[in-house]
Amino acid sequence: MTFDYDEYAALDAVGALSADDELQLSRALTSAPSDVRERVAGLRDVMPALAEAAAPPGAGPRPQVRAALLGRIGAPARVPAGFSFRLNEDDTWIPHAVSGIRMKLLARNEARGYVTLLLDVAPGARFPAHHHGGDEECYVISGTVYACGRKLVAGDFHHADGGSDHGELWTDEGCRVLLVVAPEDYLPPPGFADR
């Protein structure tokens, strides 16, 4: 079975993918050829504009149908083009390959080569030594994490250049961090946690 990048990218561009589908698309893109990644990035840019342009002026559901639909999905107002939200109450956490870590994909920018993640790390979790394909930005929101022999606490920031090797990271009390990494780095390869 082949992965339908175009269909997933089109659905993603109009906000119609579930968190599981977003994860599946991200995983597929990490091993996709560069021309496929560029095509998907282009679709993400053009699909919302095409959808809006295809509708004649004033088109849309009757006001009572629109109100009922918005009420069902809990959308208080239309989100302007170019904006997206991931609310704290959104239960879109997905398990990480490393035991004791779950993550929430906040934003993805394939064209510029980064993803923004929220990681929730359980007490005692250990992230194995690893190589950075791209830059890594890590901001500690709560708890503590040990990196490069230093204890980082809430409010601390850590940067690692692309091409660098990171020793093991761990937390004794648990932590929550905001992570900005290259797309190919944010999901470890299969078997990574078993090293």
C-alpha cells in the first residue's frame, strides 16, 4: 500500500486531520523524498486559498445550520487565515517512542524545517543519547531536566546545534518542555528507545 501524500496534505491544509493522522503524515514525510516533501508543503500553502476561492461570494450554509455546526464542534468563532490554535484543553497528546514521554504537536513548518512540540515527561524518564540532524531549542516550562551535566529548571533554555551529539537527558521529578526541532528529529526512529 502506498501513502497518499496529496490527500493527507490537502486534508491537513484545511484542518481536517485527526492527531493520529497528523502523526502518520509527519512520520511518512520524514522518510519521503525531498520532492514529495516540497509538494506537500506547497499543497499546505495553496489548499486553503483554493477552497476559499472555489466558493461563490455569500456561499455557505444557512445561518441556523452554520450555528448548529459551530456549536457541535465547539468553535466560538472563525479562525482567520494564517492562524492556528492548540488549546490546553485539547486532548491531543500522543505517545513518544521513549517510555514515560508524551507529546503534543503544536505546529509544523516543513518549508522552514521545524516542528514545535510540547513534551510531558514522567518522573524518572530517561531520553537516550542521540544525534541532532537540525537545531534543537528546549525551554523548560515546569519541573526539572538534566542536560549536559546541568540541572535545568522552569524558565531555563537549552540550545543544541544541528550536527551535535547529545548525551542522555533525564528528569527525577518530571517536567514539561517546549521543544523546537527539525521534523526528522522529533520522532525517533524505530528501536531508538531500546538503545
